[in-house]
Amino acid sequence: MPYSARFTIRHAVAITTPLVSALAACGGGTSDKAKAGADTVATGPICTSRDTTAVGVAVREFITYARPTPQRFLSAAGTDSALPDDGFKVLQDKGPTYFYTSDPKGQAQVREKLEYSGPYASMLVVYRGKTEADNGNTVTVTLGGHYVGGEHDGKVADNRTMVVRCDTTGWRLASPSAAPTAADSAAAGTPTGTVAPKP
């Protein structure tokens, strides 16, 4: 074999070997990155694609076990205390729901509507905020409120903090409350009609 041919082959091998090694190393790095990405996804919240949300679960819990049992609901529209959309939807699903602004004239109009439609327990549900932990899989929600109109006007619904956790079945309360009695529900009455349109 001529010298020039031997020189070319030897140099081709010398150049190709490190190149193949580098490509193999790059391939391994991609696999490691993909694995790391999969681990990140696995540790993130697993309930984000579900219909029920942590705030929604907390709102349902709060209004279900409030005493007297509210039959109509108000949300502090346009304020920091307004429920997020997912919480507001729960109110609409449970009964007639009204926007209750900070404007005294608007409040008077809502009170007139409440009085006209009957003596049912009506609660303004106030959002106090939420905190997240465990990569978003544990959410602590605080709610409060008070009754508006009727015999319970001004009665305070104490602030309540609820821990909601995400598991394989969806969002669940860490410690559910006791079931309400039939007397509690009967005392609140059964309302008709709605004001706030569903989204």
C-alpha cells in the first residue's frame, strides 16, 4: 500500500474514533435529560387536568357545612375577596348566586331581590386566599363570610382553613366534616331563581 494511502487511512481512523465517542456521549446526555424531564413531570401536580379543583372542593365543603345551611349565595365581585372562577361555579351549581359589590346602591338592590324572592338563608362567601405545597399537590384554602338579609342578617360564618390534597382519584379534603342534619337544611328553606349567569 502506498505511503500516502496508509497516511490517509491512519488519519481518518484517528479523526473518526473521537467523533464516534463524542456522539455516543451526546446520545447518553439526551437520554439522561429525557429521564430527568420525566421525573419532573411525575413529581408535579397530577390533578391539573381534572374538572374539580382544590378551591372548588374547599368552597363546596365550606357552604355544605355552614350553619344555618345557606340556600342562596353571594360573591364579593370586583374585590380581592371575590372567589376565583372555579369557586364561583360551585356556588352557581349549589343554588341562586348573586354578585355583591362594594357599592352601597348595588348592595341595596341585591338585598331587595333577596327579600322579594323569599326568606332563605343567603351567604356572602369570602375568599381569604390559598397556599400550595408538595409541588402543588397540597393546597390550603381559607374561606369566610357572613349572611345577608333575612333573620340571619349579619351573622358571621367563621373563617375556615381547609387542606385539599391531590391523589390518584383527584382532589380530596385531608379531613372531611360531619354530615349536616335534616333540621339544619329544613331551617334554611328552599329558594328559587338565579341572578348571576353561568359562564
